[in-house]
Amino acid sequence: MHSETIALPSATPGTRRTLTVQRFGTRGARPCVYLQASLHADEIPAMLVADKLRRILIALEADGRIKGEVILVPVANPIGLGQSALSHHVGRFDLDDGKNFNRDYPHLTDAAAERVADRLTDDAAANTAAIRAALAEALAACTPRTESEHMKHALLGLALQADYVLDLHCDLEAVMHLYTLTPSAEAFAPLQRLLGAQAVFLAEESGGDPFDEAVSRPWNELARRWPDKPIPMGCHSVTVELRGQADVEHGPAEADAQAIAGFLTHVGVLSGEPPALPEPLCQPTPLESSEPLVAPVGGVVVFRHKVGDRVPAGAVIADIVDPLDGTVTPVTTSSAGILYAHNATRFTQAGKRIAKVAGTTLRRTGPLLSA
């Protein structure tokens, strides 16, 4: 393992934060996989899985089994990791400006298109190399200002050159689930099965410019602009939701890391016999069919179902109890599916999301991700 440090520009005199990048295999070798943990810094399971994976990769590297390159950023958000308010960790949003750390990444398609238009040929490999270079040039032309923007810029720069990108997160209380671009569903089918994902969500644009789409969407969009040129998906990216925030245990983390290592073998980064794939626990569904359940009133939340339960349309997912007069307001789902996530807190305000169901019939529009 080769470890390097990227210093982030200091936001104020006397302070300094850094990103640690750990590289395995041969720099520049293919396939290349980039992984980062806890971009939402309060999503702790990802950092534990990254620790387990690092130990696996060190052993595999010693055995000469890394054919390509693996880039691991075990702590992707040192800014959020240090944020707290009244002893409560705030890792999802930047306390400086309130922005989500996993939103507002540069959308590089237009800038890359301008640079690559005269470089495209009838050679798919040459086009892949040209687009990677154009994306890097487009990112280099961006001018980050804040410490958070510099961090996003650095993370994106590391990931843009990879063939596969795994962004490790978790939800509040949830089962294992994945988000990826529609054209990448097949590429991540082995990962889905090895991790035992109970929901997989597909979209061509989910809204908000999250990290995973910043590295993969340009490939899909550029292929549509030049349908007469062979432009493959040069980067497949996925957001892996490692269950819930409280799911921090050695056993499951080790199993998740082994599953990821198995996926790396399936895509040829690691040598050896790929592990057998279990039967899938679900079929991918459109993200627009995921149903967020919103509290119509405020009060005490009493869930009637556990995450992972399959619920029918019209099921009462939770009761909201008014602690002043005992009024009970049911929250129901309009579509059948898996209750894949719900809030960890048991009190809500009116208009807040309290749970999510992986349905198939709903067709939402607009931004599809939670804030």
C-alpha cells in the first residue's frame, strides 16, 4: 500500500485538514476502482468497512493478487467529521453554508464535450482515453473557493480516472441498498448479489448532482450526443448504503468488505477465482418509483413495520401520536414494496419524511433524492 496526503486549503489561519489516499496495485493499471467512505461524515459504518477492506487489500497485495489499481479514501470528509453542535455530530451538511456534502458536484458534460469533440474517432479505446482526459481538463478549469469545494474537487479528481467508483454511505435505519445509473445496473449486479442488497434504484439523473453521478453521468450523456461514435461507459459508479447508522459491528463490516473484494475479483482488479454469486434478493427498480412517506402532522412516531418488511399498497407504516390529546394519524403507503429505510428518531414535524418504500408503480418527478 502506498499512502499519500492531500492538504486542503486552510479555511482560517492556524487550521489544516487533509485527505488520506491509499493506493494498492500498480498506479495507472486497469481496471481501476476508486472507493471512498463516509462522504456524509456521520455515516460511520462506511469507515469501518473501509478499514476491513484495507486489511484485505494489504494481504492480497502481499500475495501479488492485485492486477489493476485500487484507490481507497477511508475518510472522505474530514470537514464533516469534525463538526458537532451541542454534542451532536453533524456530518451530512456543511455547517458553514448548510449544503449537503453529497450534492452540487460539478456537472462536467458540456465542458468535456467542447474539449473532446475533435478528438473522437471510431476507436472505442481511444475515445475512452480522450474523454477521461477531457473530463480531467474540465475539472481543472473549475475554480473551487471554499474548503468544502476544494475537498469535493479533490475527491472528484481522484475518481474521474477510475473504471468503477464505489461511494460508501448508510441511511438512518435501513437494509442494504444501492443507487446507480440505469446503464450501470448490469455492471453492479455481482455487487448487488454479493452484498445481499434488498433494493437497487436506477436513474439516469436523480437531481442535485451527487458525487456518484458526477463521475458517471458524463459518459452516458456524451454517448447520446455522439451516437455514431463508439463511446462506452468508461466509468460505472454506485452509491452503497450500508444499512443504518447504528449498524457498526465487526462481523457485518467484515462480510461487507469481503463482498466488495469479491466484486473486485469479478471485474478483474484482483486475480483468482471470483466467488459464487448468491441469488439476488431483489430486482432493480426505477428511483422514481421509490416512495417517500411524509408525516402529515407532528408527533410521536410509532412504526408498525420494520425495515426489510414487504408491505402491500395501503399498509399503515407508522402511527403519529399527538402527545397532547392522543390523536393517532396513520401514515400509509400507496404502493407495494420493501420498506427499505426509516428515520432513527421517533418524533417528527409535519411535512418531514419518515420512511421510504421501494415500490414499482409510482412515477415521481423532480429531484428524487432526499435533502
